[in-house]
Amino acid sequence: MKMIHYLDFIENCMSKPKITRTYNPIHFEDLDPHRFEDLIRELIYDFKDWQNIEATGRSGSDSGFDIRAYEKAEIITTSEDENNIEENQIHPMEGNLWMIQGKREKEIGPKKIKSILSDVDSKNPPYGYILAASANFSKESYDIFRKELREKGVMEFYLWGKAELEDMLHLPKNDRILFTFFGISLVSKRKSKTTEIRSAVSIKNKLFRTVGEGHQFHQSVLVRDLKDVNYPYKSEYKDFNNKPRWKEYIAFSHHPRGLWCHNHEYFAYVDTEKKEWDFTKEVDMVCLQRKRDENESKKSSEKRELVADFWDFLPRNNKGNFIIDCLIKYSDIALVDDKGDVYYNFPHIYVDFLGNMGPFAGCRNILKINGKELDLTDEYKRVNIFPKTFKKDKFSKIYTDKKIILNDESKKKFKEYQFDTLYEISDKYSFLKPKDVILIGDQETDENYVQITHIYKSKVKDHLKNSTEPWKTKNNIRLQLGKECEENEEIAIYELKRVYKWQLERK
């Protein structure tokens, strides 16, 4: 099974990526030439402090220019009074002249730039010049534009291409213009996004209060489909088992984007060296809060015992669990009912179920072995370890005339339920085989039976290398054998589990 990420779940996560901050190109070609001129005129209103702006292109006799504009005149010195004191006067209506040209064309190259600028009179040039076009300009076009206008004596000049015009229209101050000409309002989109974020934050805070905070909690939640109208009657849906409209999950942790839930946990086989694995769906070990009826509980218990009988006899270093955790995004949650009801007396979460993923934005697949969690990546190959059907297992030989004799230190550990591996350097227990049962110690009690689950030999250094707690394993070897073993010394290792007399009698 392939791991689905969201958030890192999730950046490649679990659902298709959604573009949230990229806008489609603005279609300037949808405007006729005169409307394009109107757009440019609107964009220049706050570009300078204008005395007036004239839409000369609208008259049809623009002498090559679409818009003519005058900046407000600066204060200038014009005369002296009788006391030789200078007086400042404002020259009416005679500020800097600007010529603005609009071209609604897809392509404008350097030659076309030269042709357009030929309308600028070098003997009587304007103070400023703007060429605005719906085209993208090359570096050469910018260079030609600057060179030509400098030679003609123009003091200020600007070349606005498609990219510059889009940048201007995306500014909040120009949102009115964007809406007027193209029917788009980014401000309203931003307001909508703010509302969406506010809702997600509110849901997140309520979940913090309802199910717990951080990463360490265990809370049942009933996730319900917004579209469902038949709750709690499952029989209304013929496909409910394959496509449930409500289901209990175990919420256990928060992600910055949502709530993590345990979906499934199965018995698994894992070989980290060979990158091999397998699991069985026969038993789901996620512990749900909803009470099952007596018959359902009995069947579930019997199934689990059958699978455990097989799993228990795997090598301890290969006994793992396959876990599927799924994320519900805060932004996808419409409502949180923190009280629940008489059928499911715990929080209900309402989400719009979509496609095969149902309420989830994505999932992650995890292999857990010896207390460690590993991401199930593509490098792991699934092999056939678990059978398709599980049968009741039988004990092999039950020894009544032979016993495992422990020293006092090991006996103490056995009584404290800290003894699950027998170490030996002689052939004292070589008669034992997997699934054999034998007594520990001198007294026959219900608690002193053990069953051998796996036997193998290993050098001490290799065994310690594969141990999750090497120092503890090394100490157990020393206590059982009564000496420090050399690193290259070979020892026999008997993995075992406790069994009780009533189990022997039943089987």
C-alpha cells in the first residue's frame, strides 16, 4: 500500500493540491481599444498630482496620443515688489505635460516601439511619457524605449506591459477598477478567505476544548456526513459497510491543519533489513468507545485470538503493527457537537464526505515495530506471511517431566512479568521446539507455564545490535548465564510467552 502525504500530509498530501494564492491571467483582449484606453486612464489617476486629464483618443483626432495630462504647476518666482522682495505666484494650468499611449496588442517588438515613439516631437517633447500595452516586453524593447525618449528630450517615461498592468490591478486600491472592467474583486475574495480562516480557527479552538490539546490524547469522535439524512439508521443505506455515512474514530493528535484520527491498526510482519512487510485485515485493533453487543464482542474476541496465535510465533524482531492515521482539516469541518447523543455519547464532527477519502484530507501509513514508527514508503515490498484464513492453533508437546530451572535473579524477574527470553550456551534445552510448553521452576502453578514462540542462535554482539534496549538485554544475558559473554560468543535464544493451565485444558 502506498503512503499518501498531506500536510508534509500533507504537502503532497493526501488530497489533490489546491491553488489558493495564484490568480488567472487578466484578459485584456476582451476589452475593445477604447475601453482599454479608459482602463489606462483610470490607472493613472493617482499616479501623479494632476491638474487635469484629457481623453484625447476618444475624439478620434488624438494626433497619435490617447491621453493628455497636466501635472499641477509648481510654485515659481515671477517678479519682485518695490522693496526688492521676491513674490511667488502660481502659473495657472501650465504644469508638466504628459502624453499617455495605450496599445491593446498581444505583441510589440523593438521595431514597433520605435514606430510608436515616432509620434513624439523631439522639437517640442512632453515632460513625461507613458506607453501602456497588453503585451510583454523584451529587454531590447525596454532599452529602445529608454534610448529613444532620452534622445527626444523627455524627462520622465514609463513602459507598462501586461505584467505591470496586472500588478497594478491586483493592488487593493485598484480593486474597484478591476471589478469595473473585468468583473473580478480580489477584496471580496480576501474577505471570503478571512471568513474561511476565522471559521477554521473557531473549529480548532473548540476541538482543543472538546477532545484535548497537543499530541497525547485518546478521544472517540463520531464523524458524520453533512449530506446524510438517515442517521442513526444504517439499514437505509445498502452500501453502508463499504461507504459509511457516519463512523467512530479515535482522535489522538492535532496537526497545524487539522485533527489526526486513528483509522485502522492491524497485526503486521516487518523486516527492516530486507524492507519487507505484510499485514492482515482480519482484526482491527483500534479500540472504539461504542459498546458492542455480547455476540459481536464474542466474535471479535475469537477472531483476535486466532490472529494472535499466528502473530505470536513470528520472530520478535519482525512482530509489528500496520497503522493508518487520517487527517480531517479544520477548514473542512462544518460543525462540532461536543455532547453527542444517546447512541454515540461522545463528540460528533460534521464533514462533507467526498469520494473515496470520505471526510479525510489525506492519510499516512505507518509500520510500528519495537516501539518505533516507520513511514511505509515505496521501498518496502509486501510479501505473503499471513494466511488468508486462520485456524485454531494447538500446543505442540507439553512437558511435564522436564522444567526450565532459573536462578534466583531470573525467578524474581519472571514473577514480576519481566522475563520473556531464555538465554543458553549449552544444549541443555535443545529438546525444545517452537510451540512446546514447559514449566518454569519447581512448582506446578497456573502462572508457571511458558510456551516457546521462536528459537534461534546469534552472536552476542549481533543480538545486542538488534535489541531495542541493548544495556538491558546485556544485563539479562549476564544474570541468566552467570557471566559476561564475549561479543563473538554464540548463544541460543528462546523467545517465549506465558500460558495458563486453563488454556492448556481448553485446547
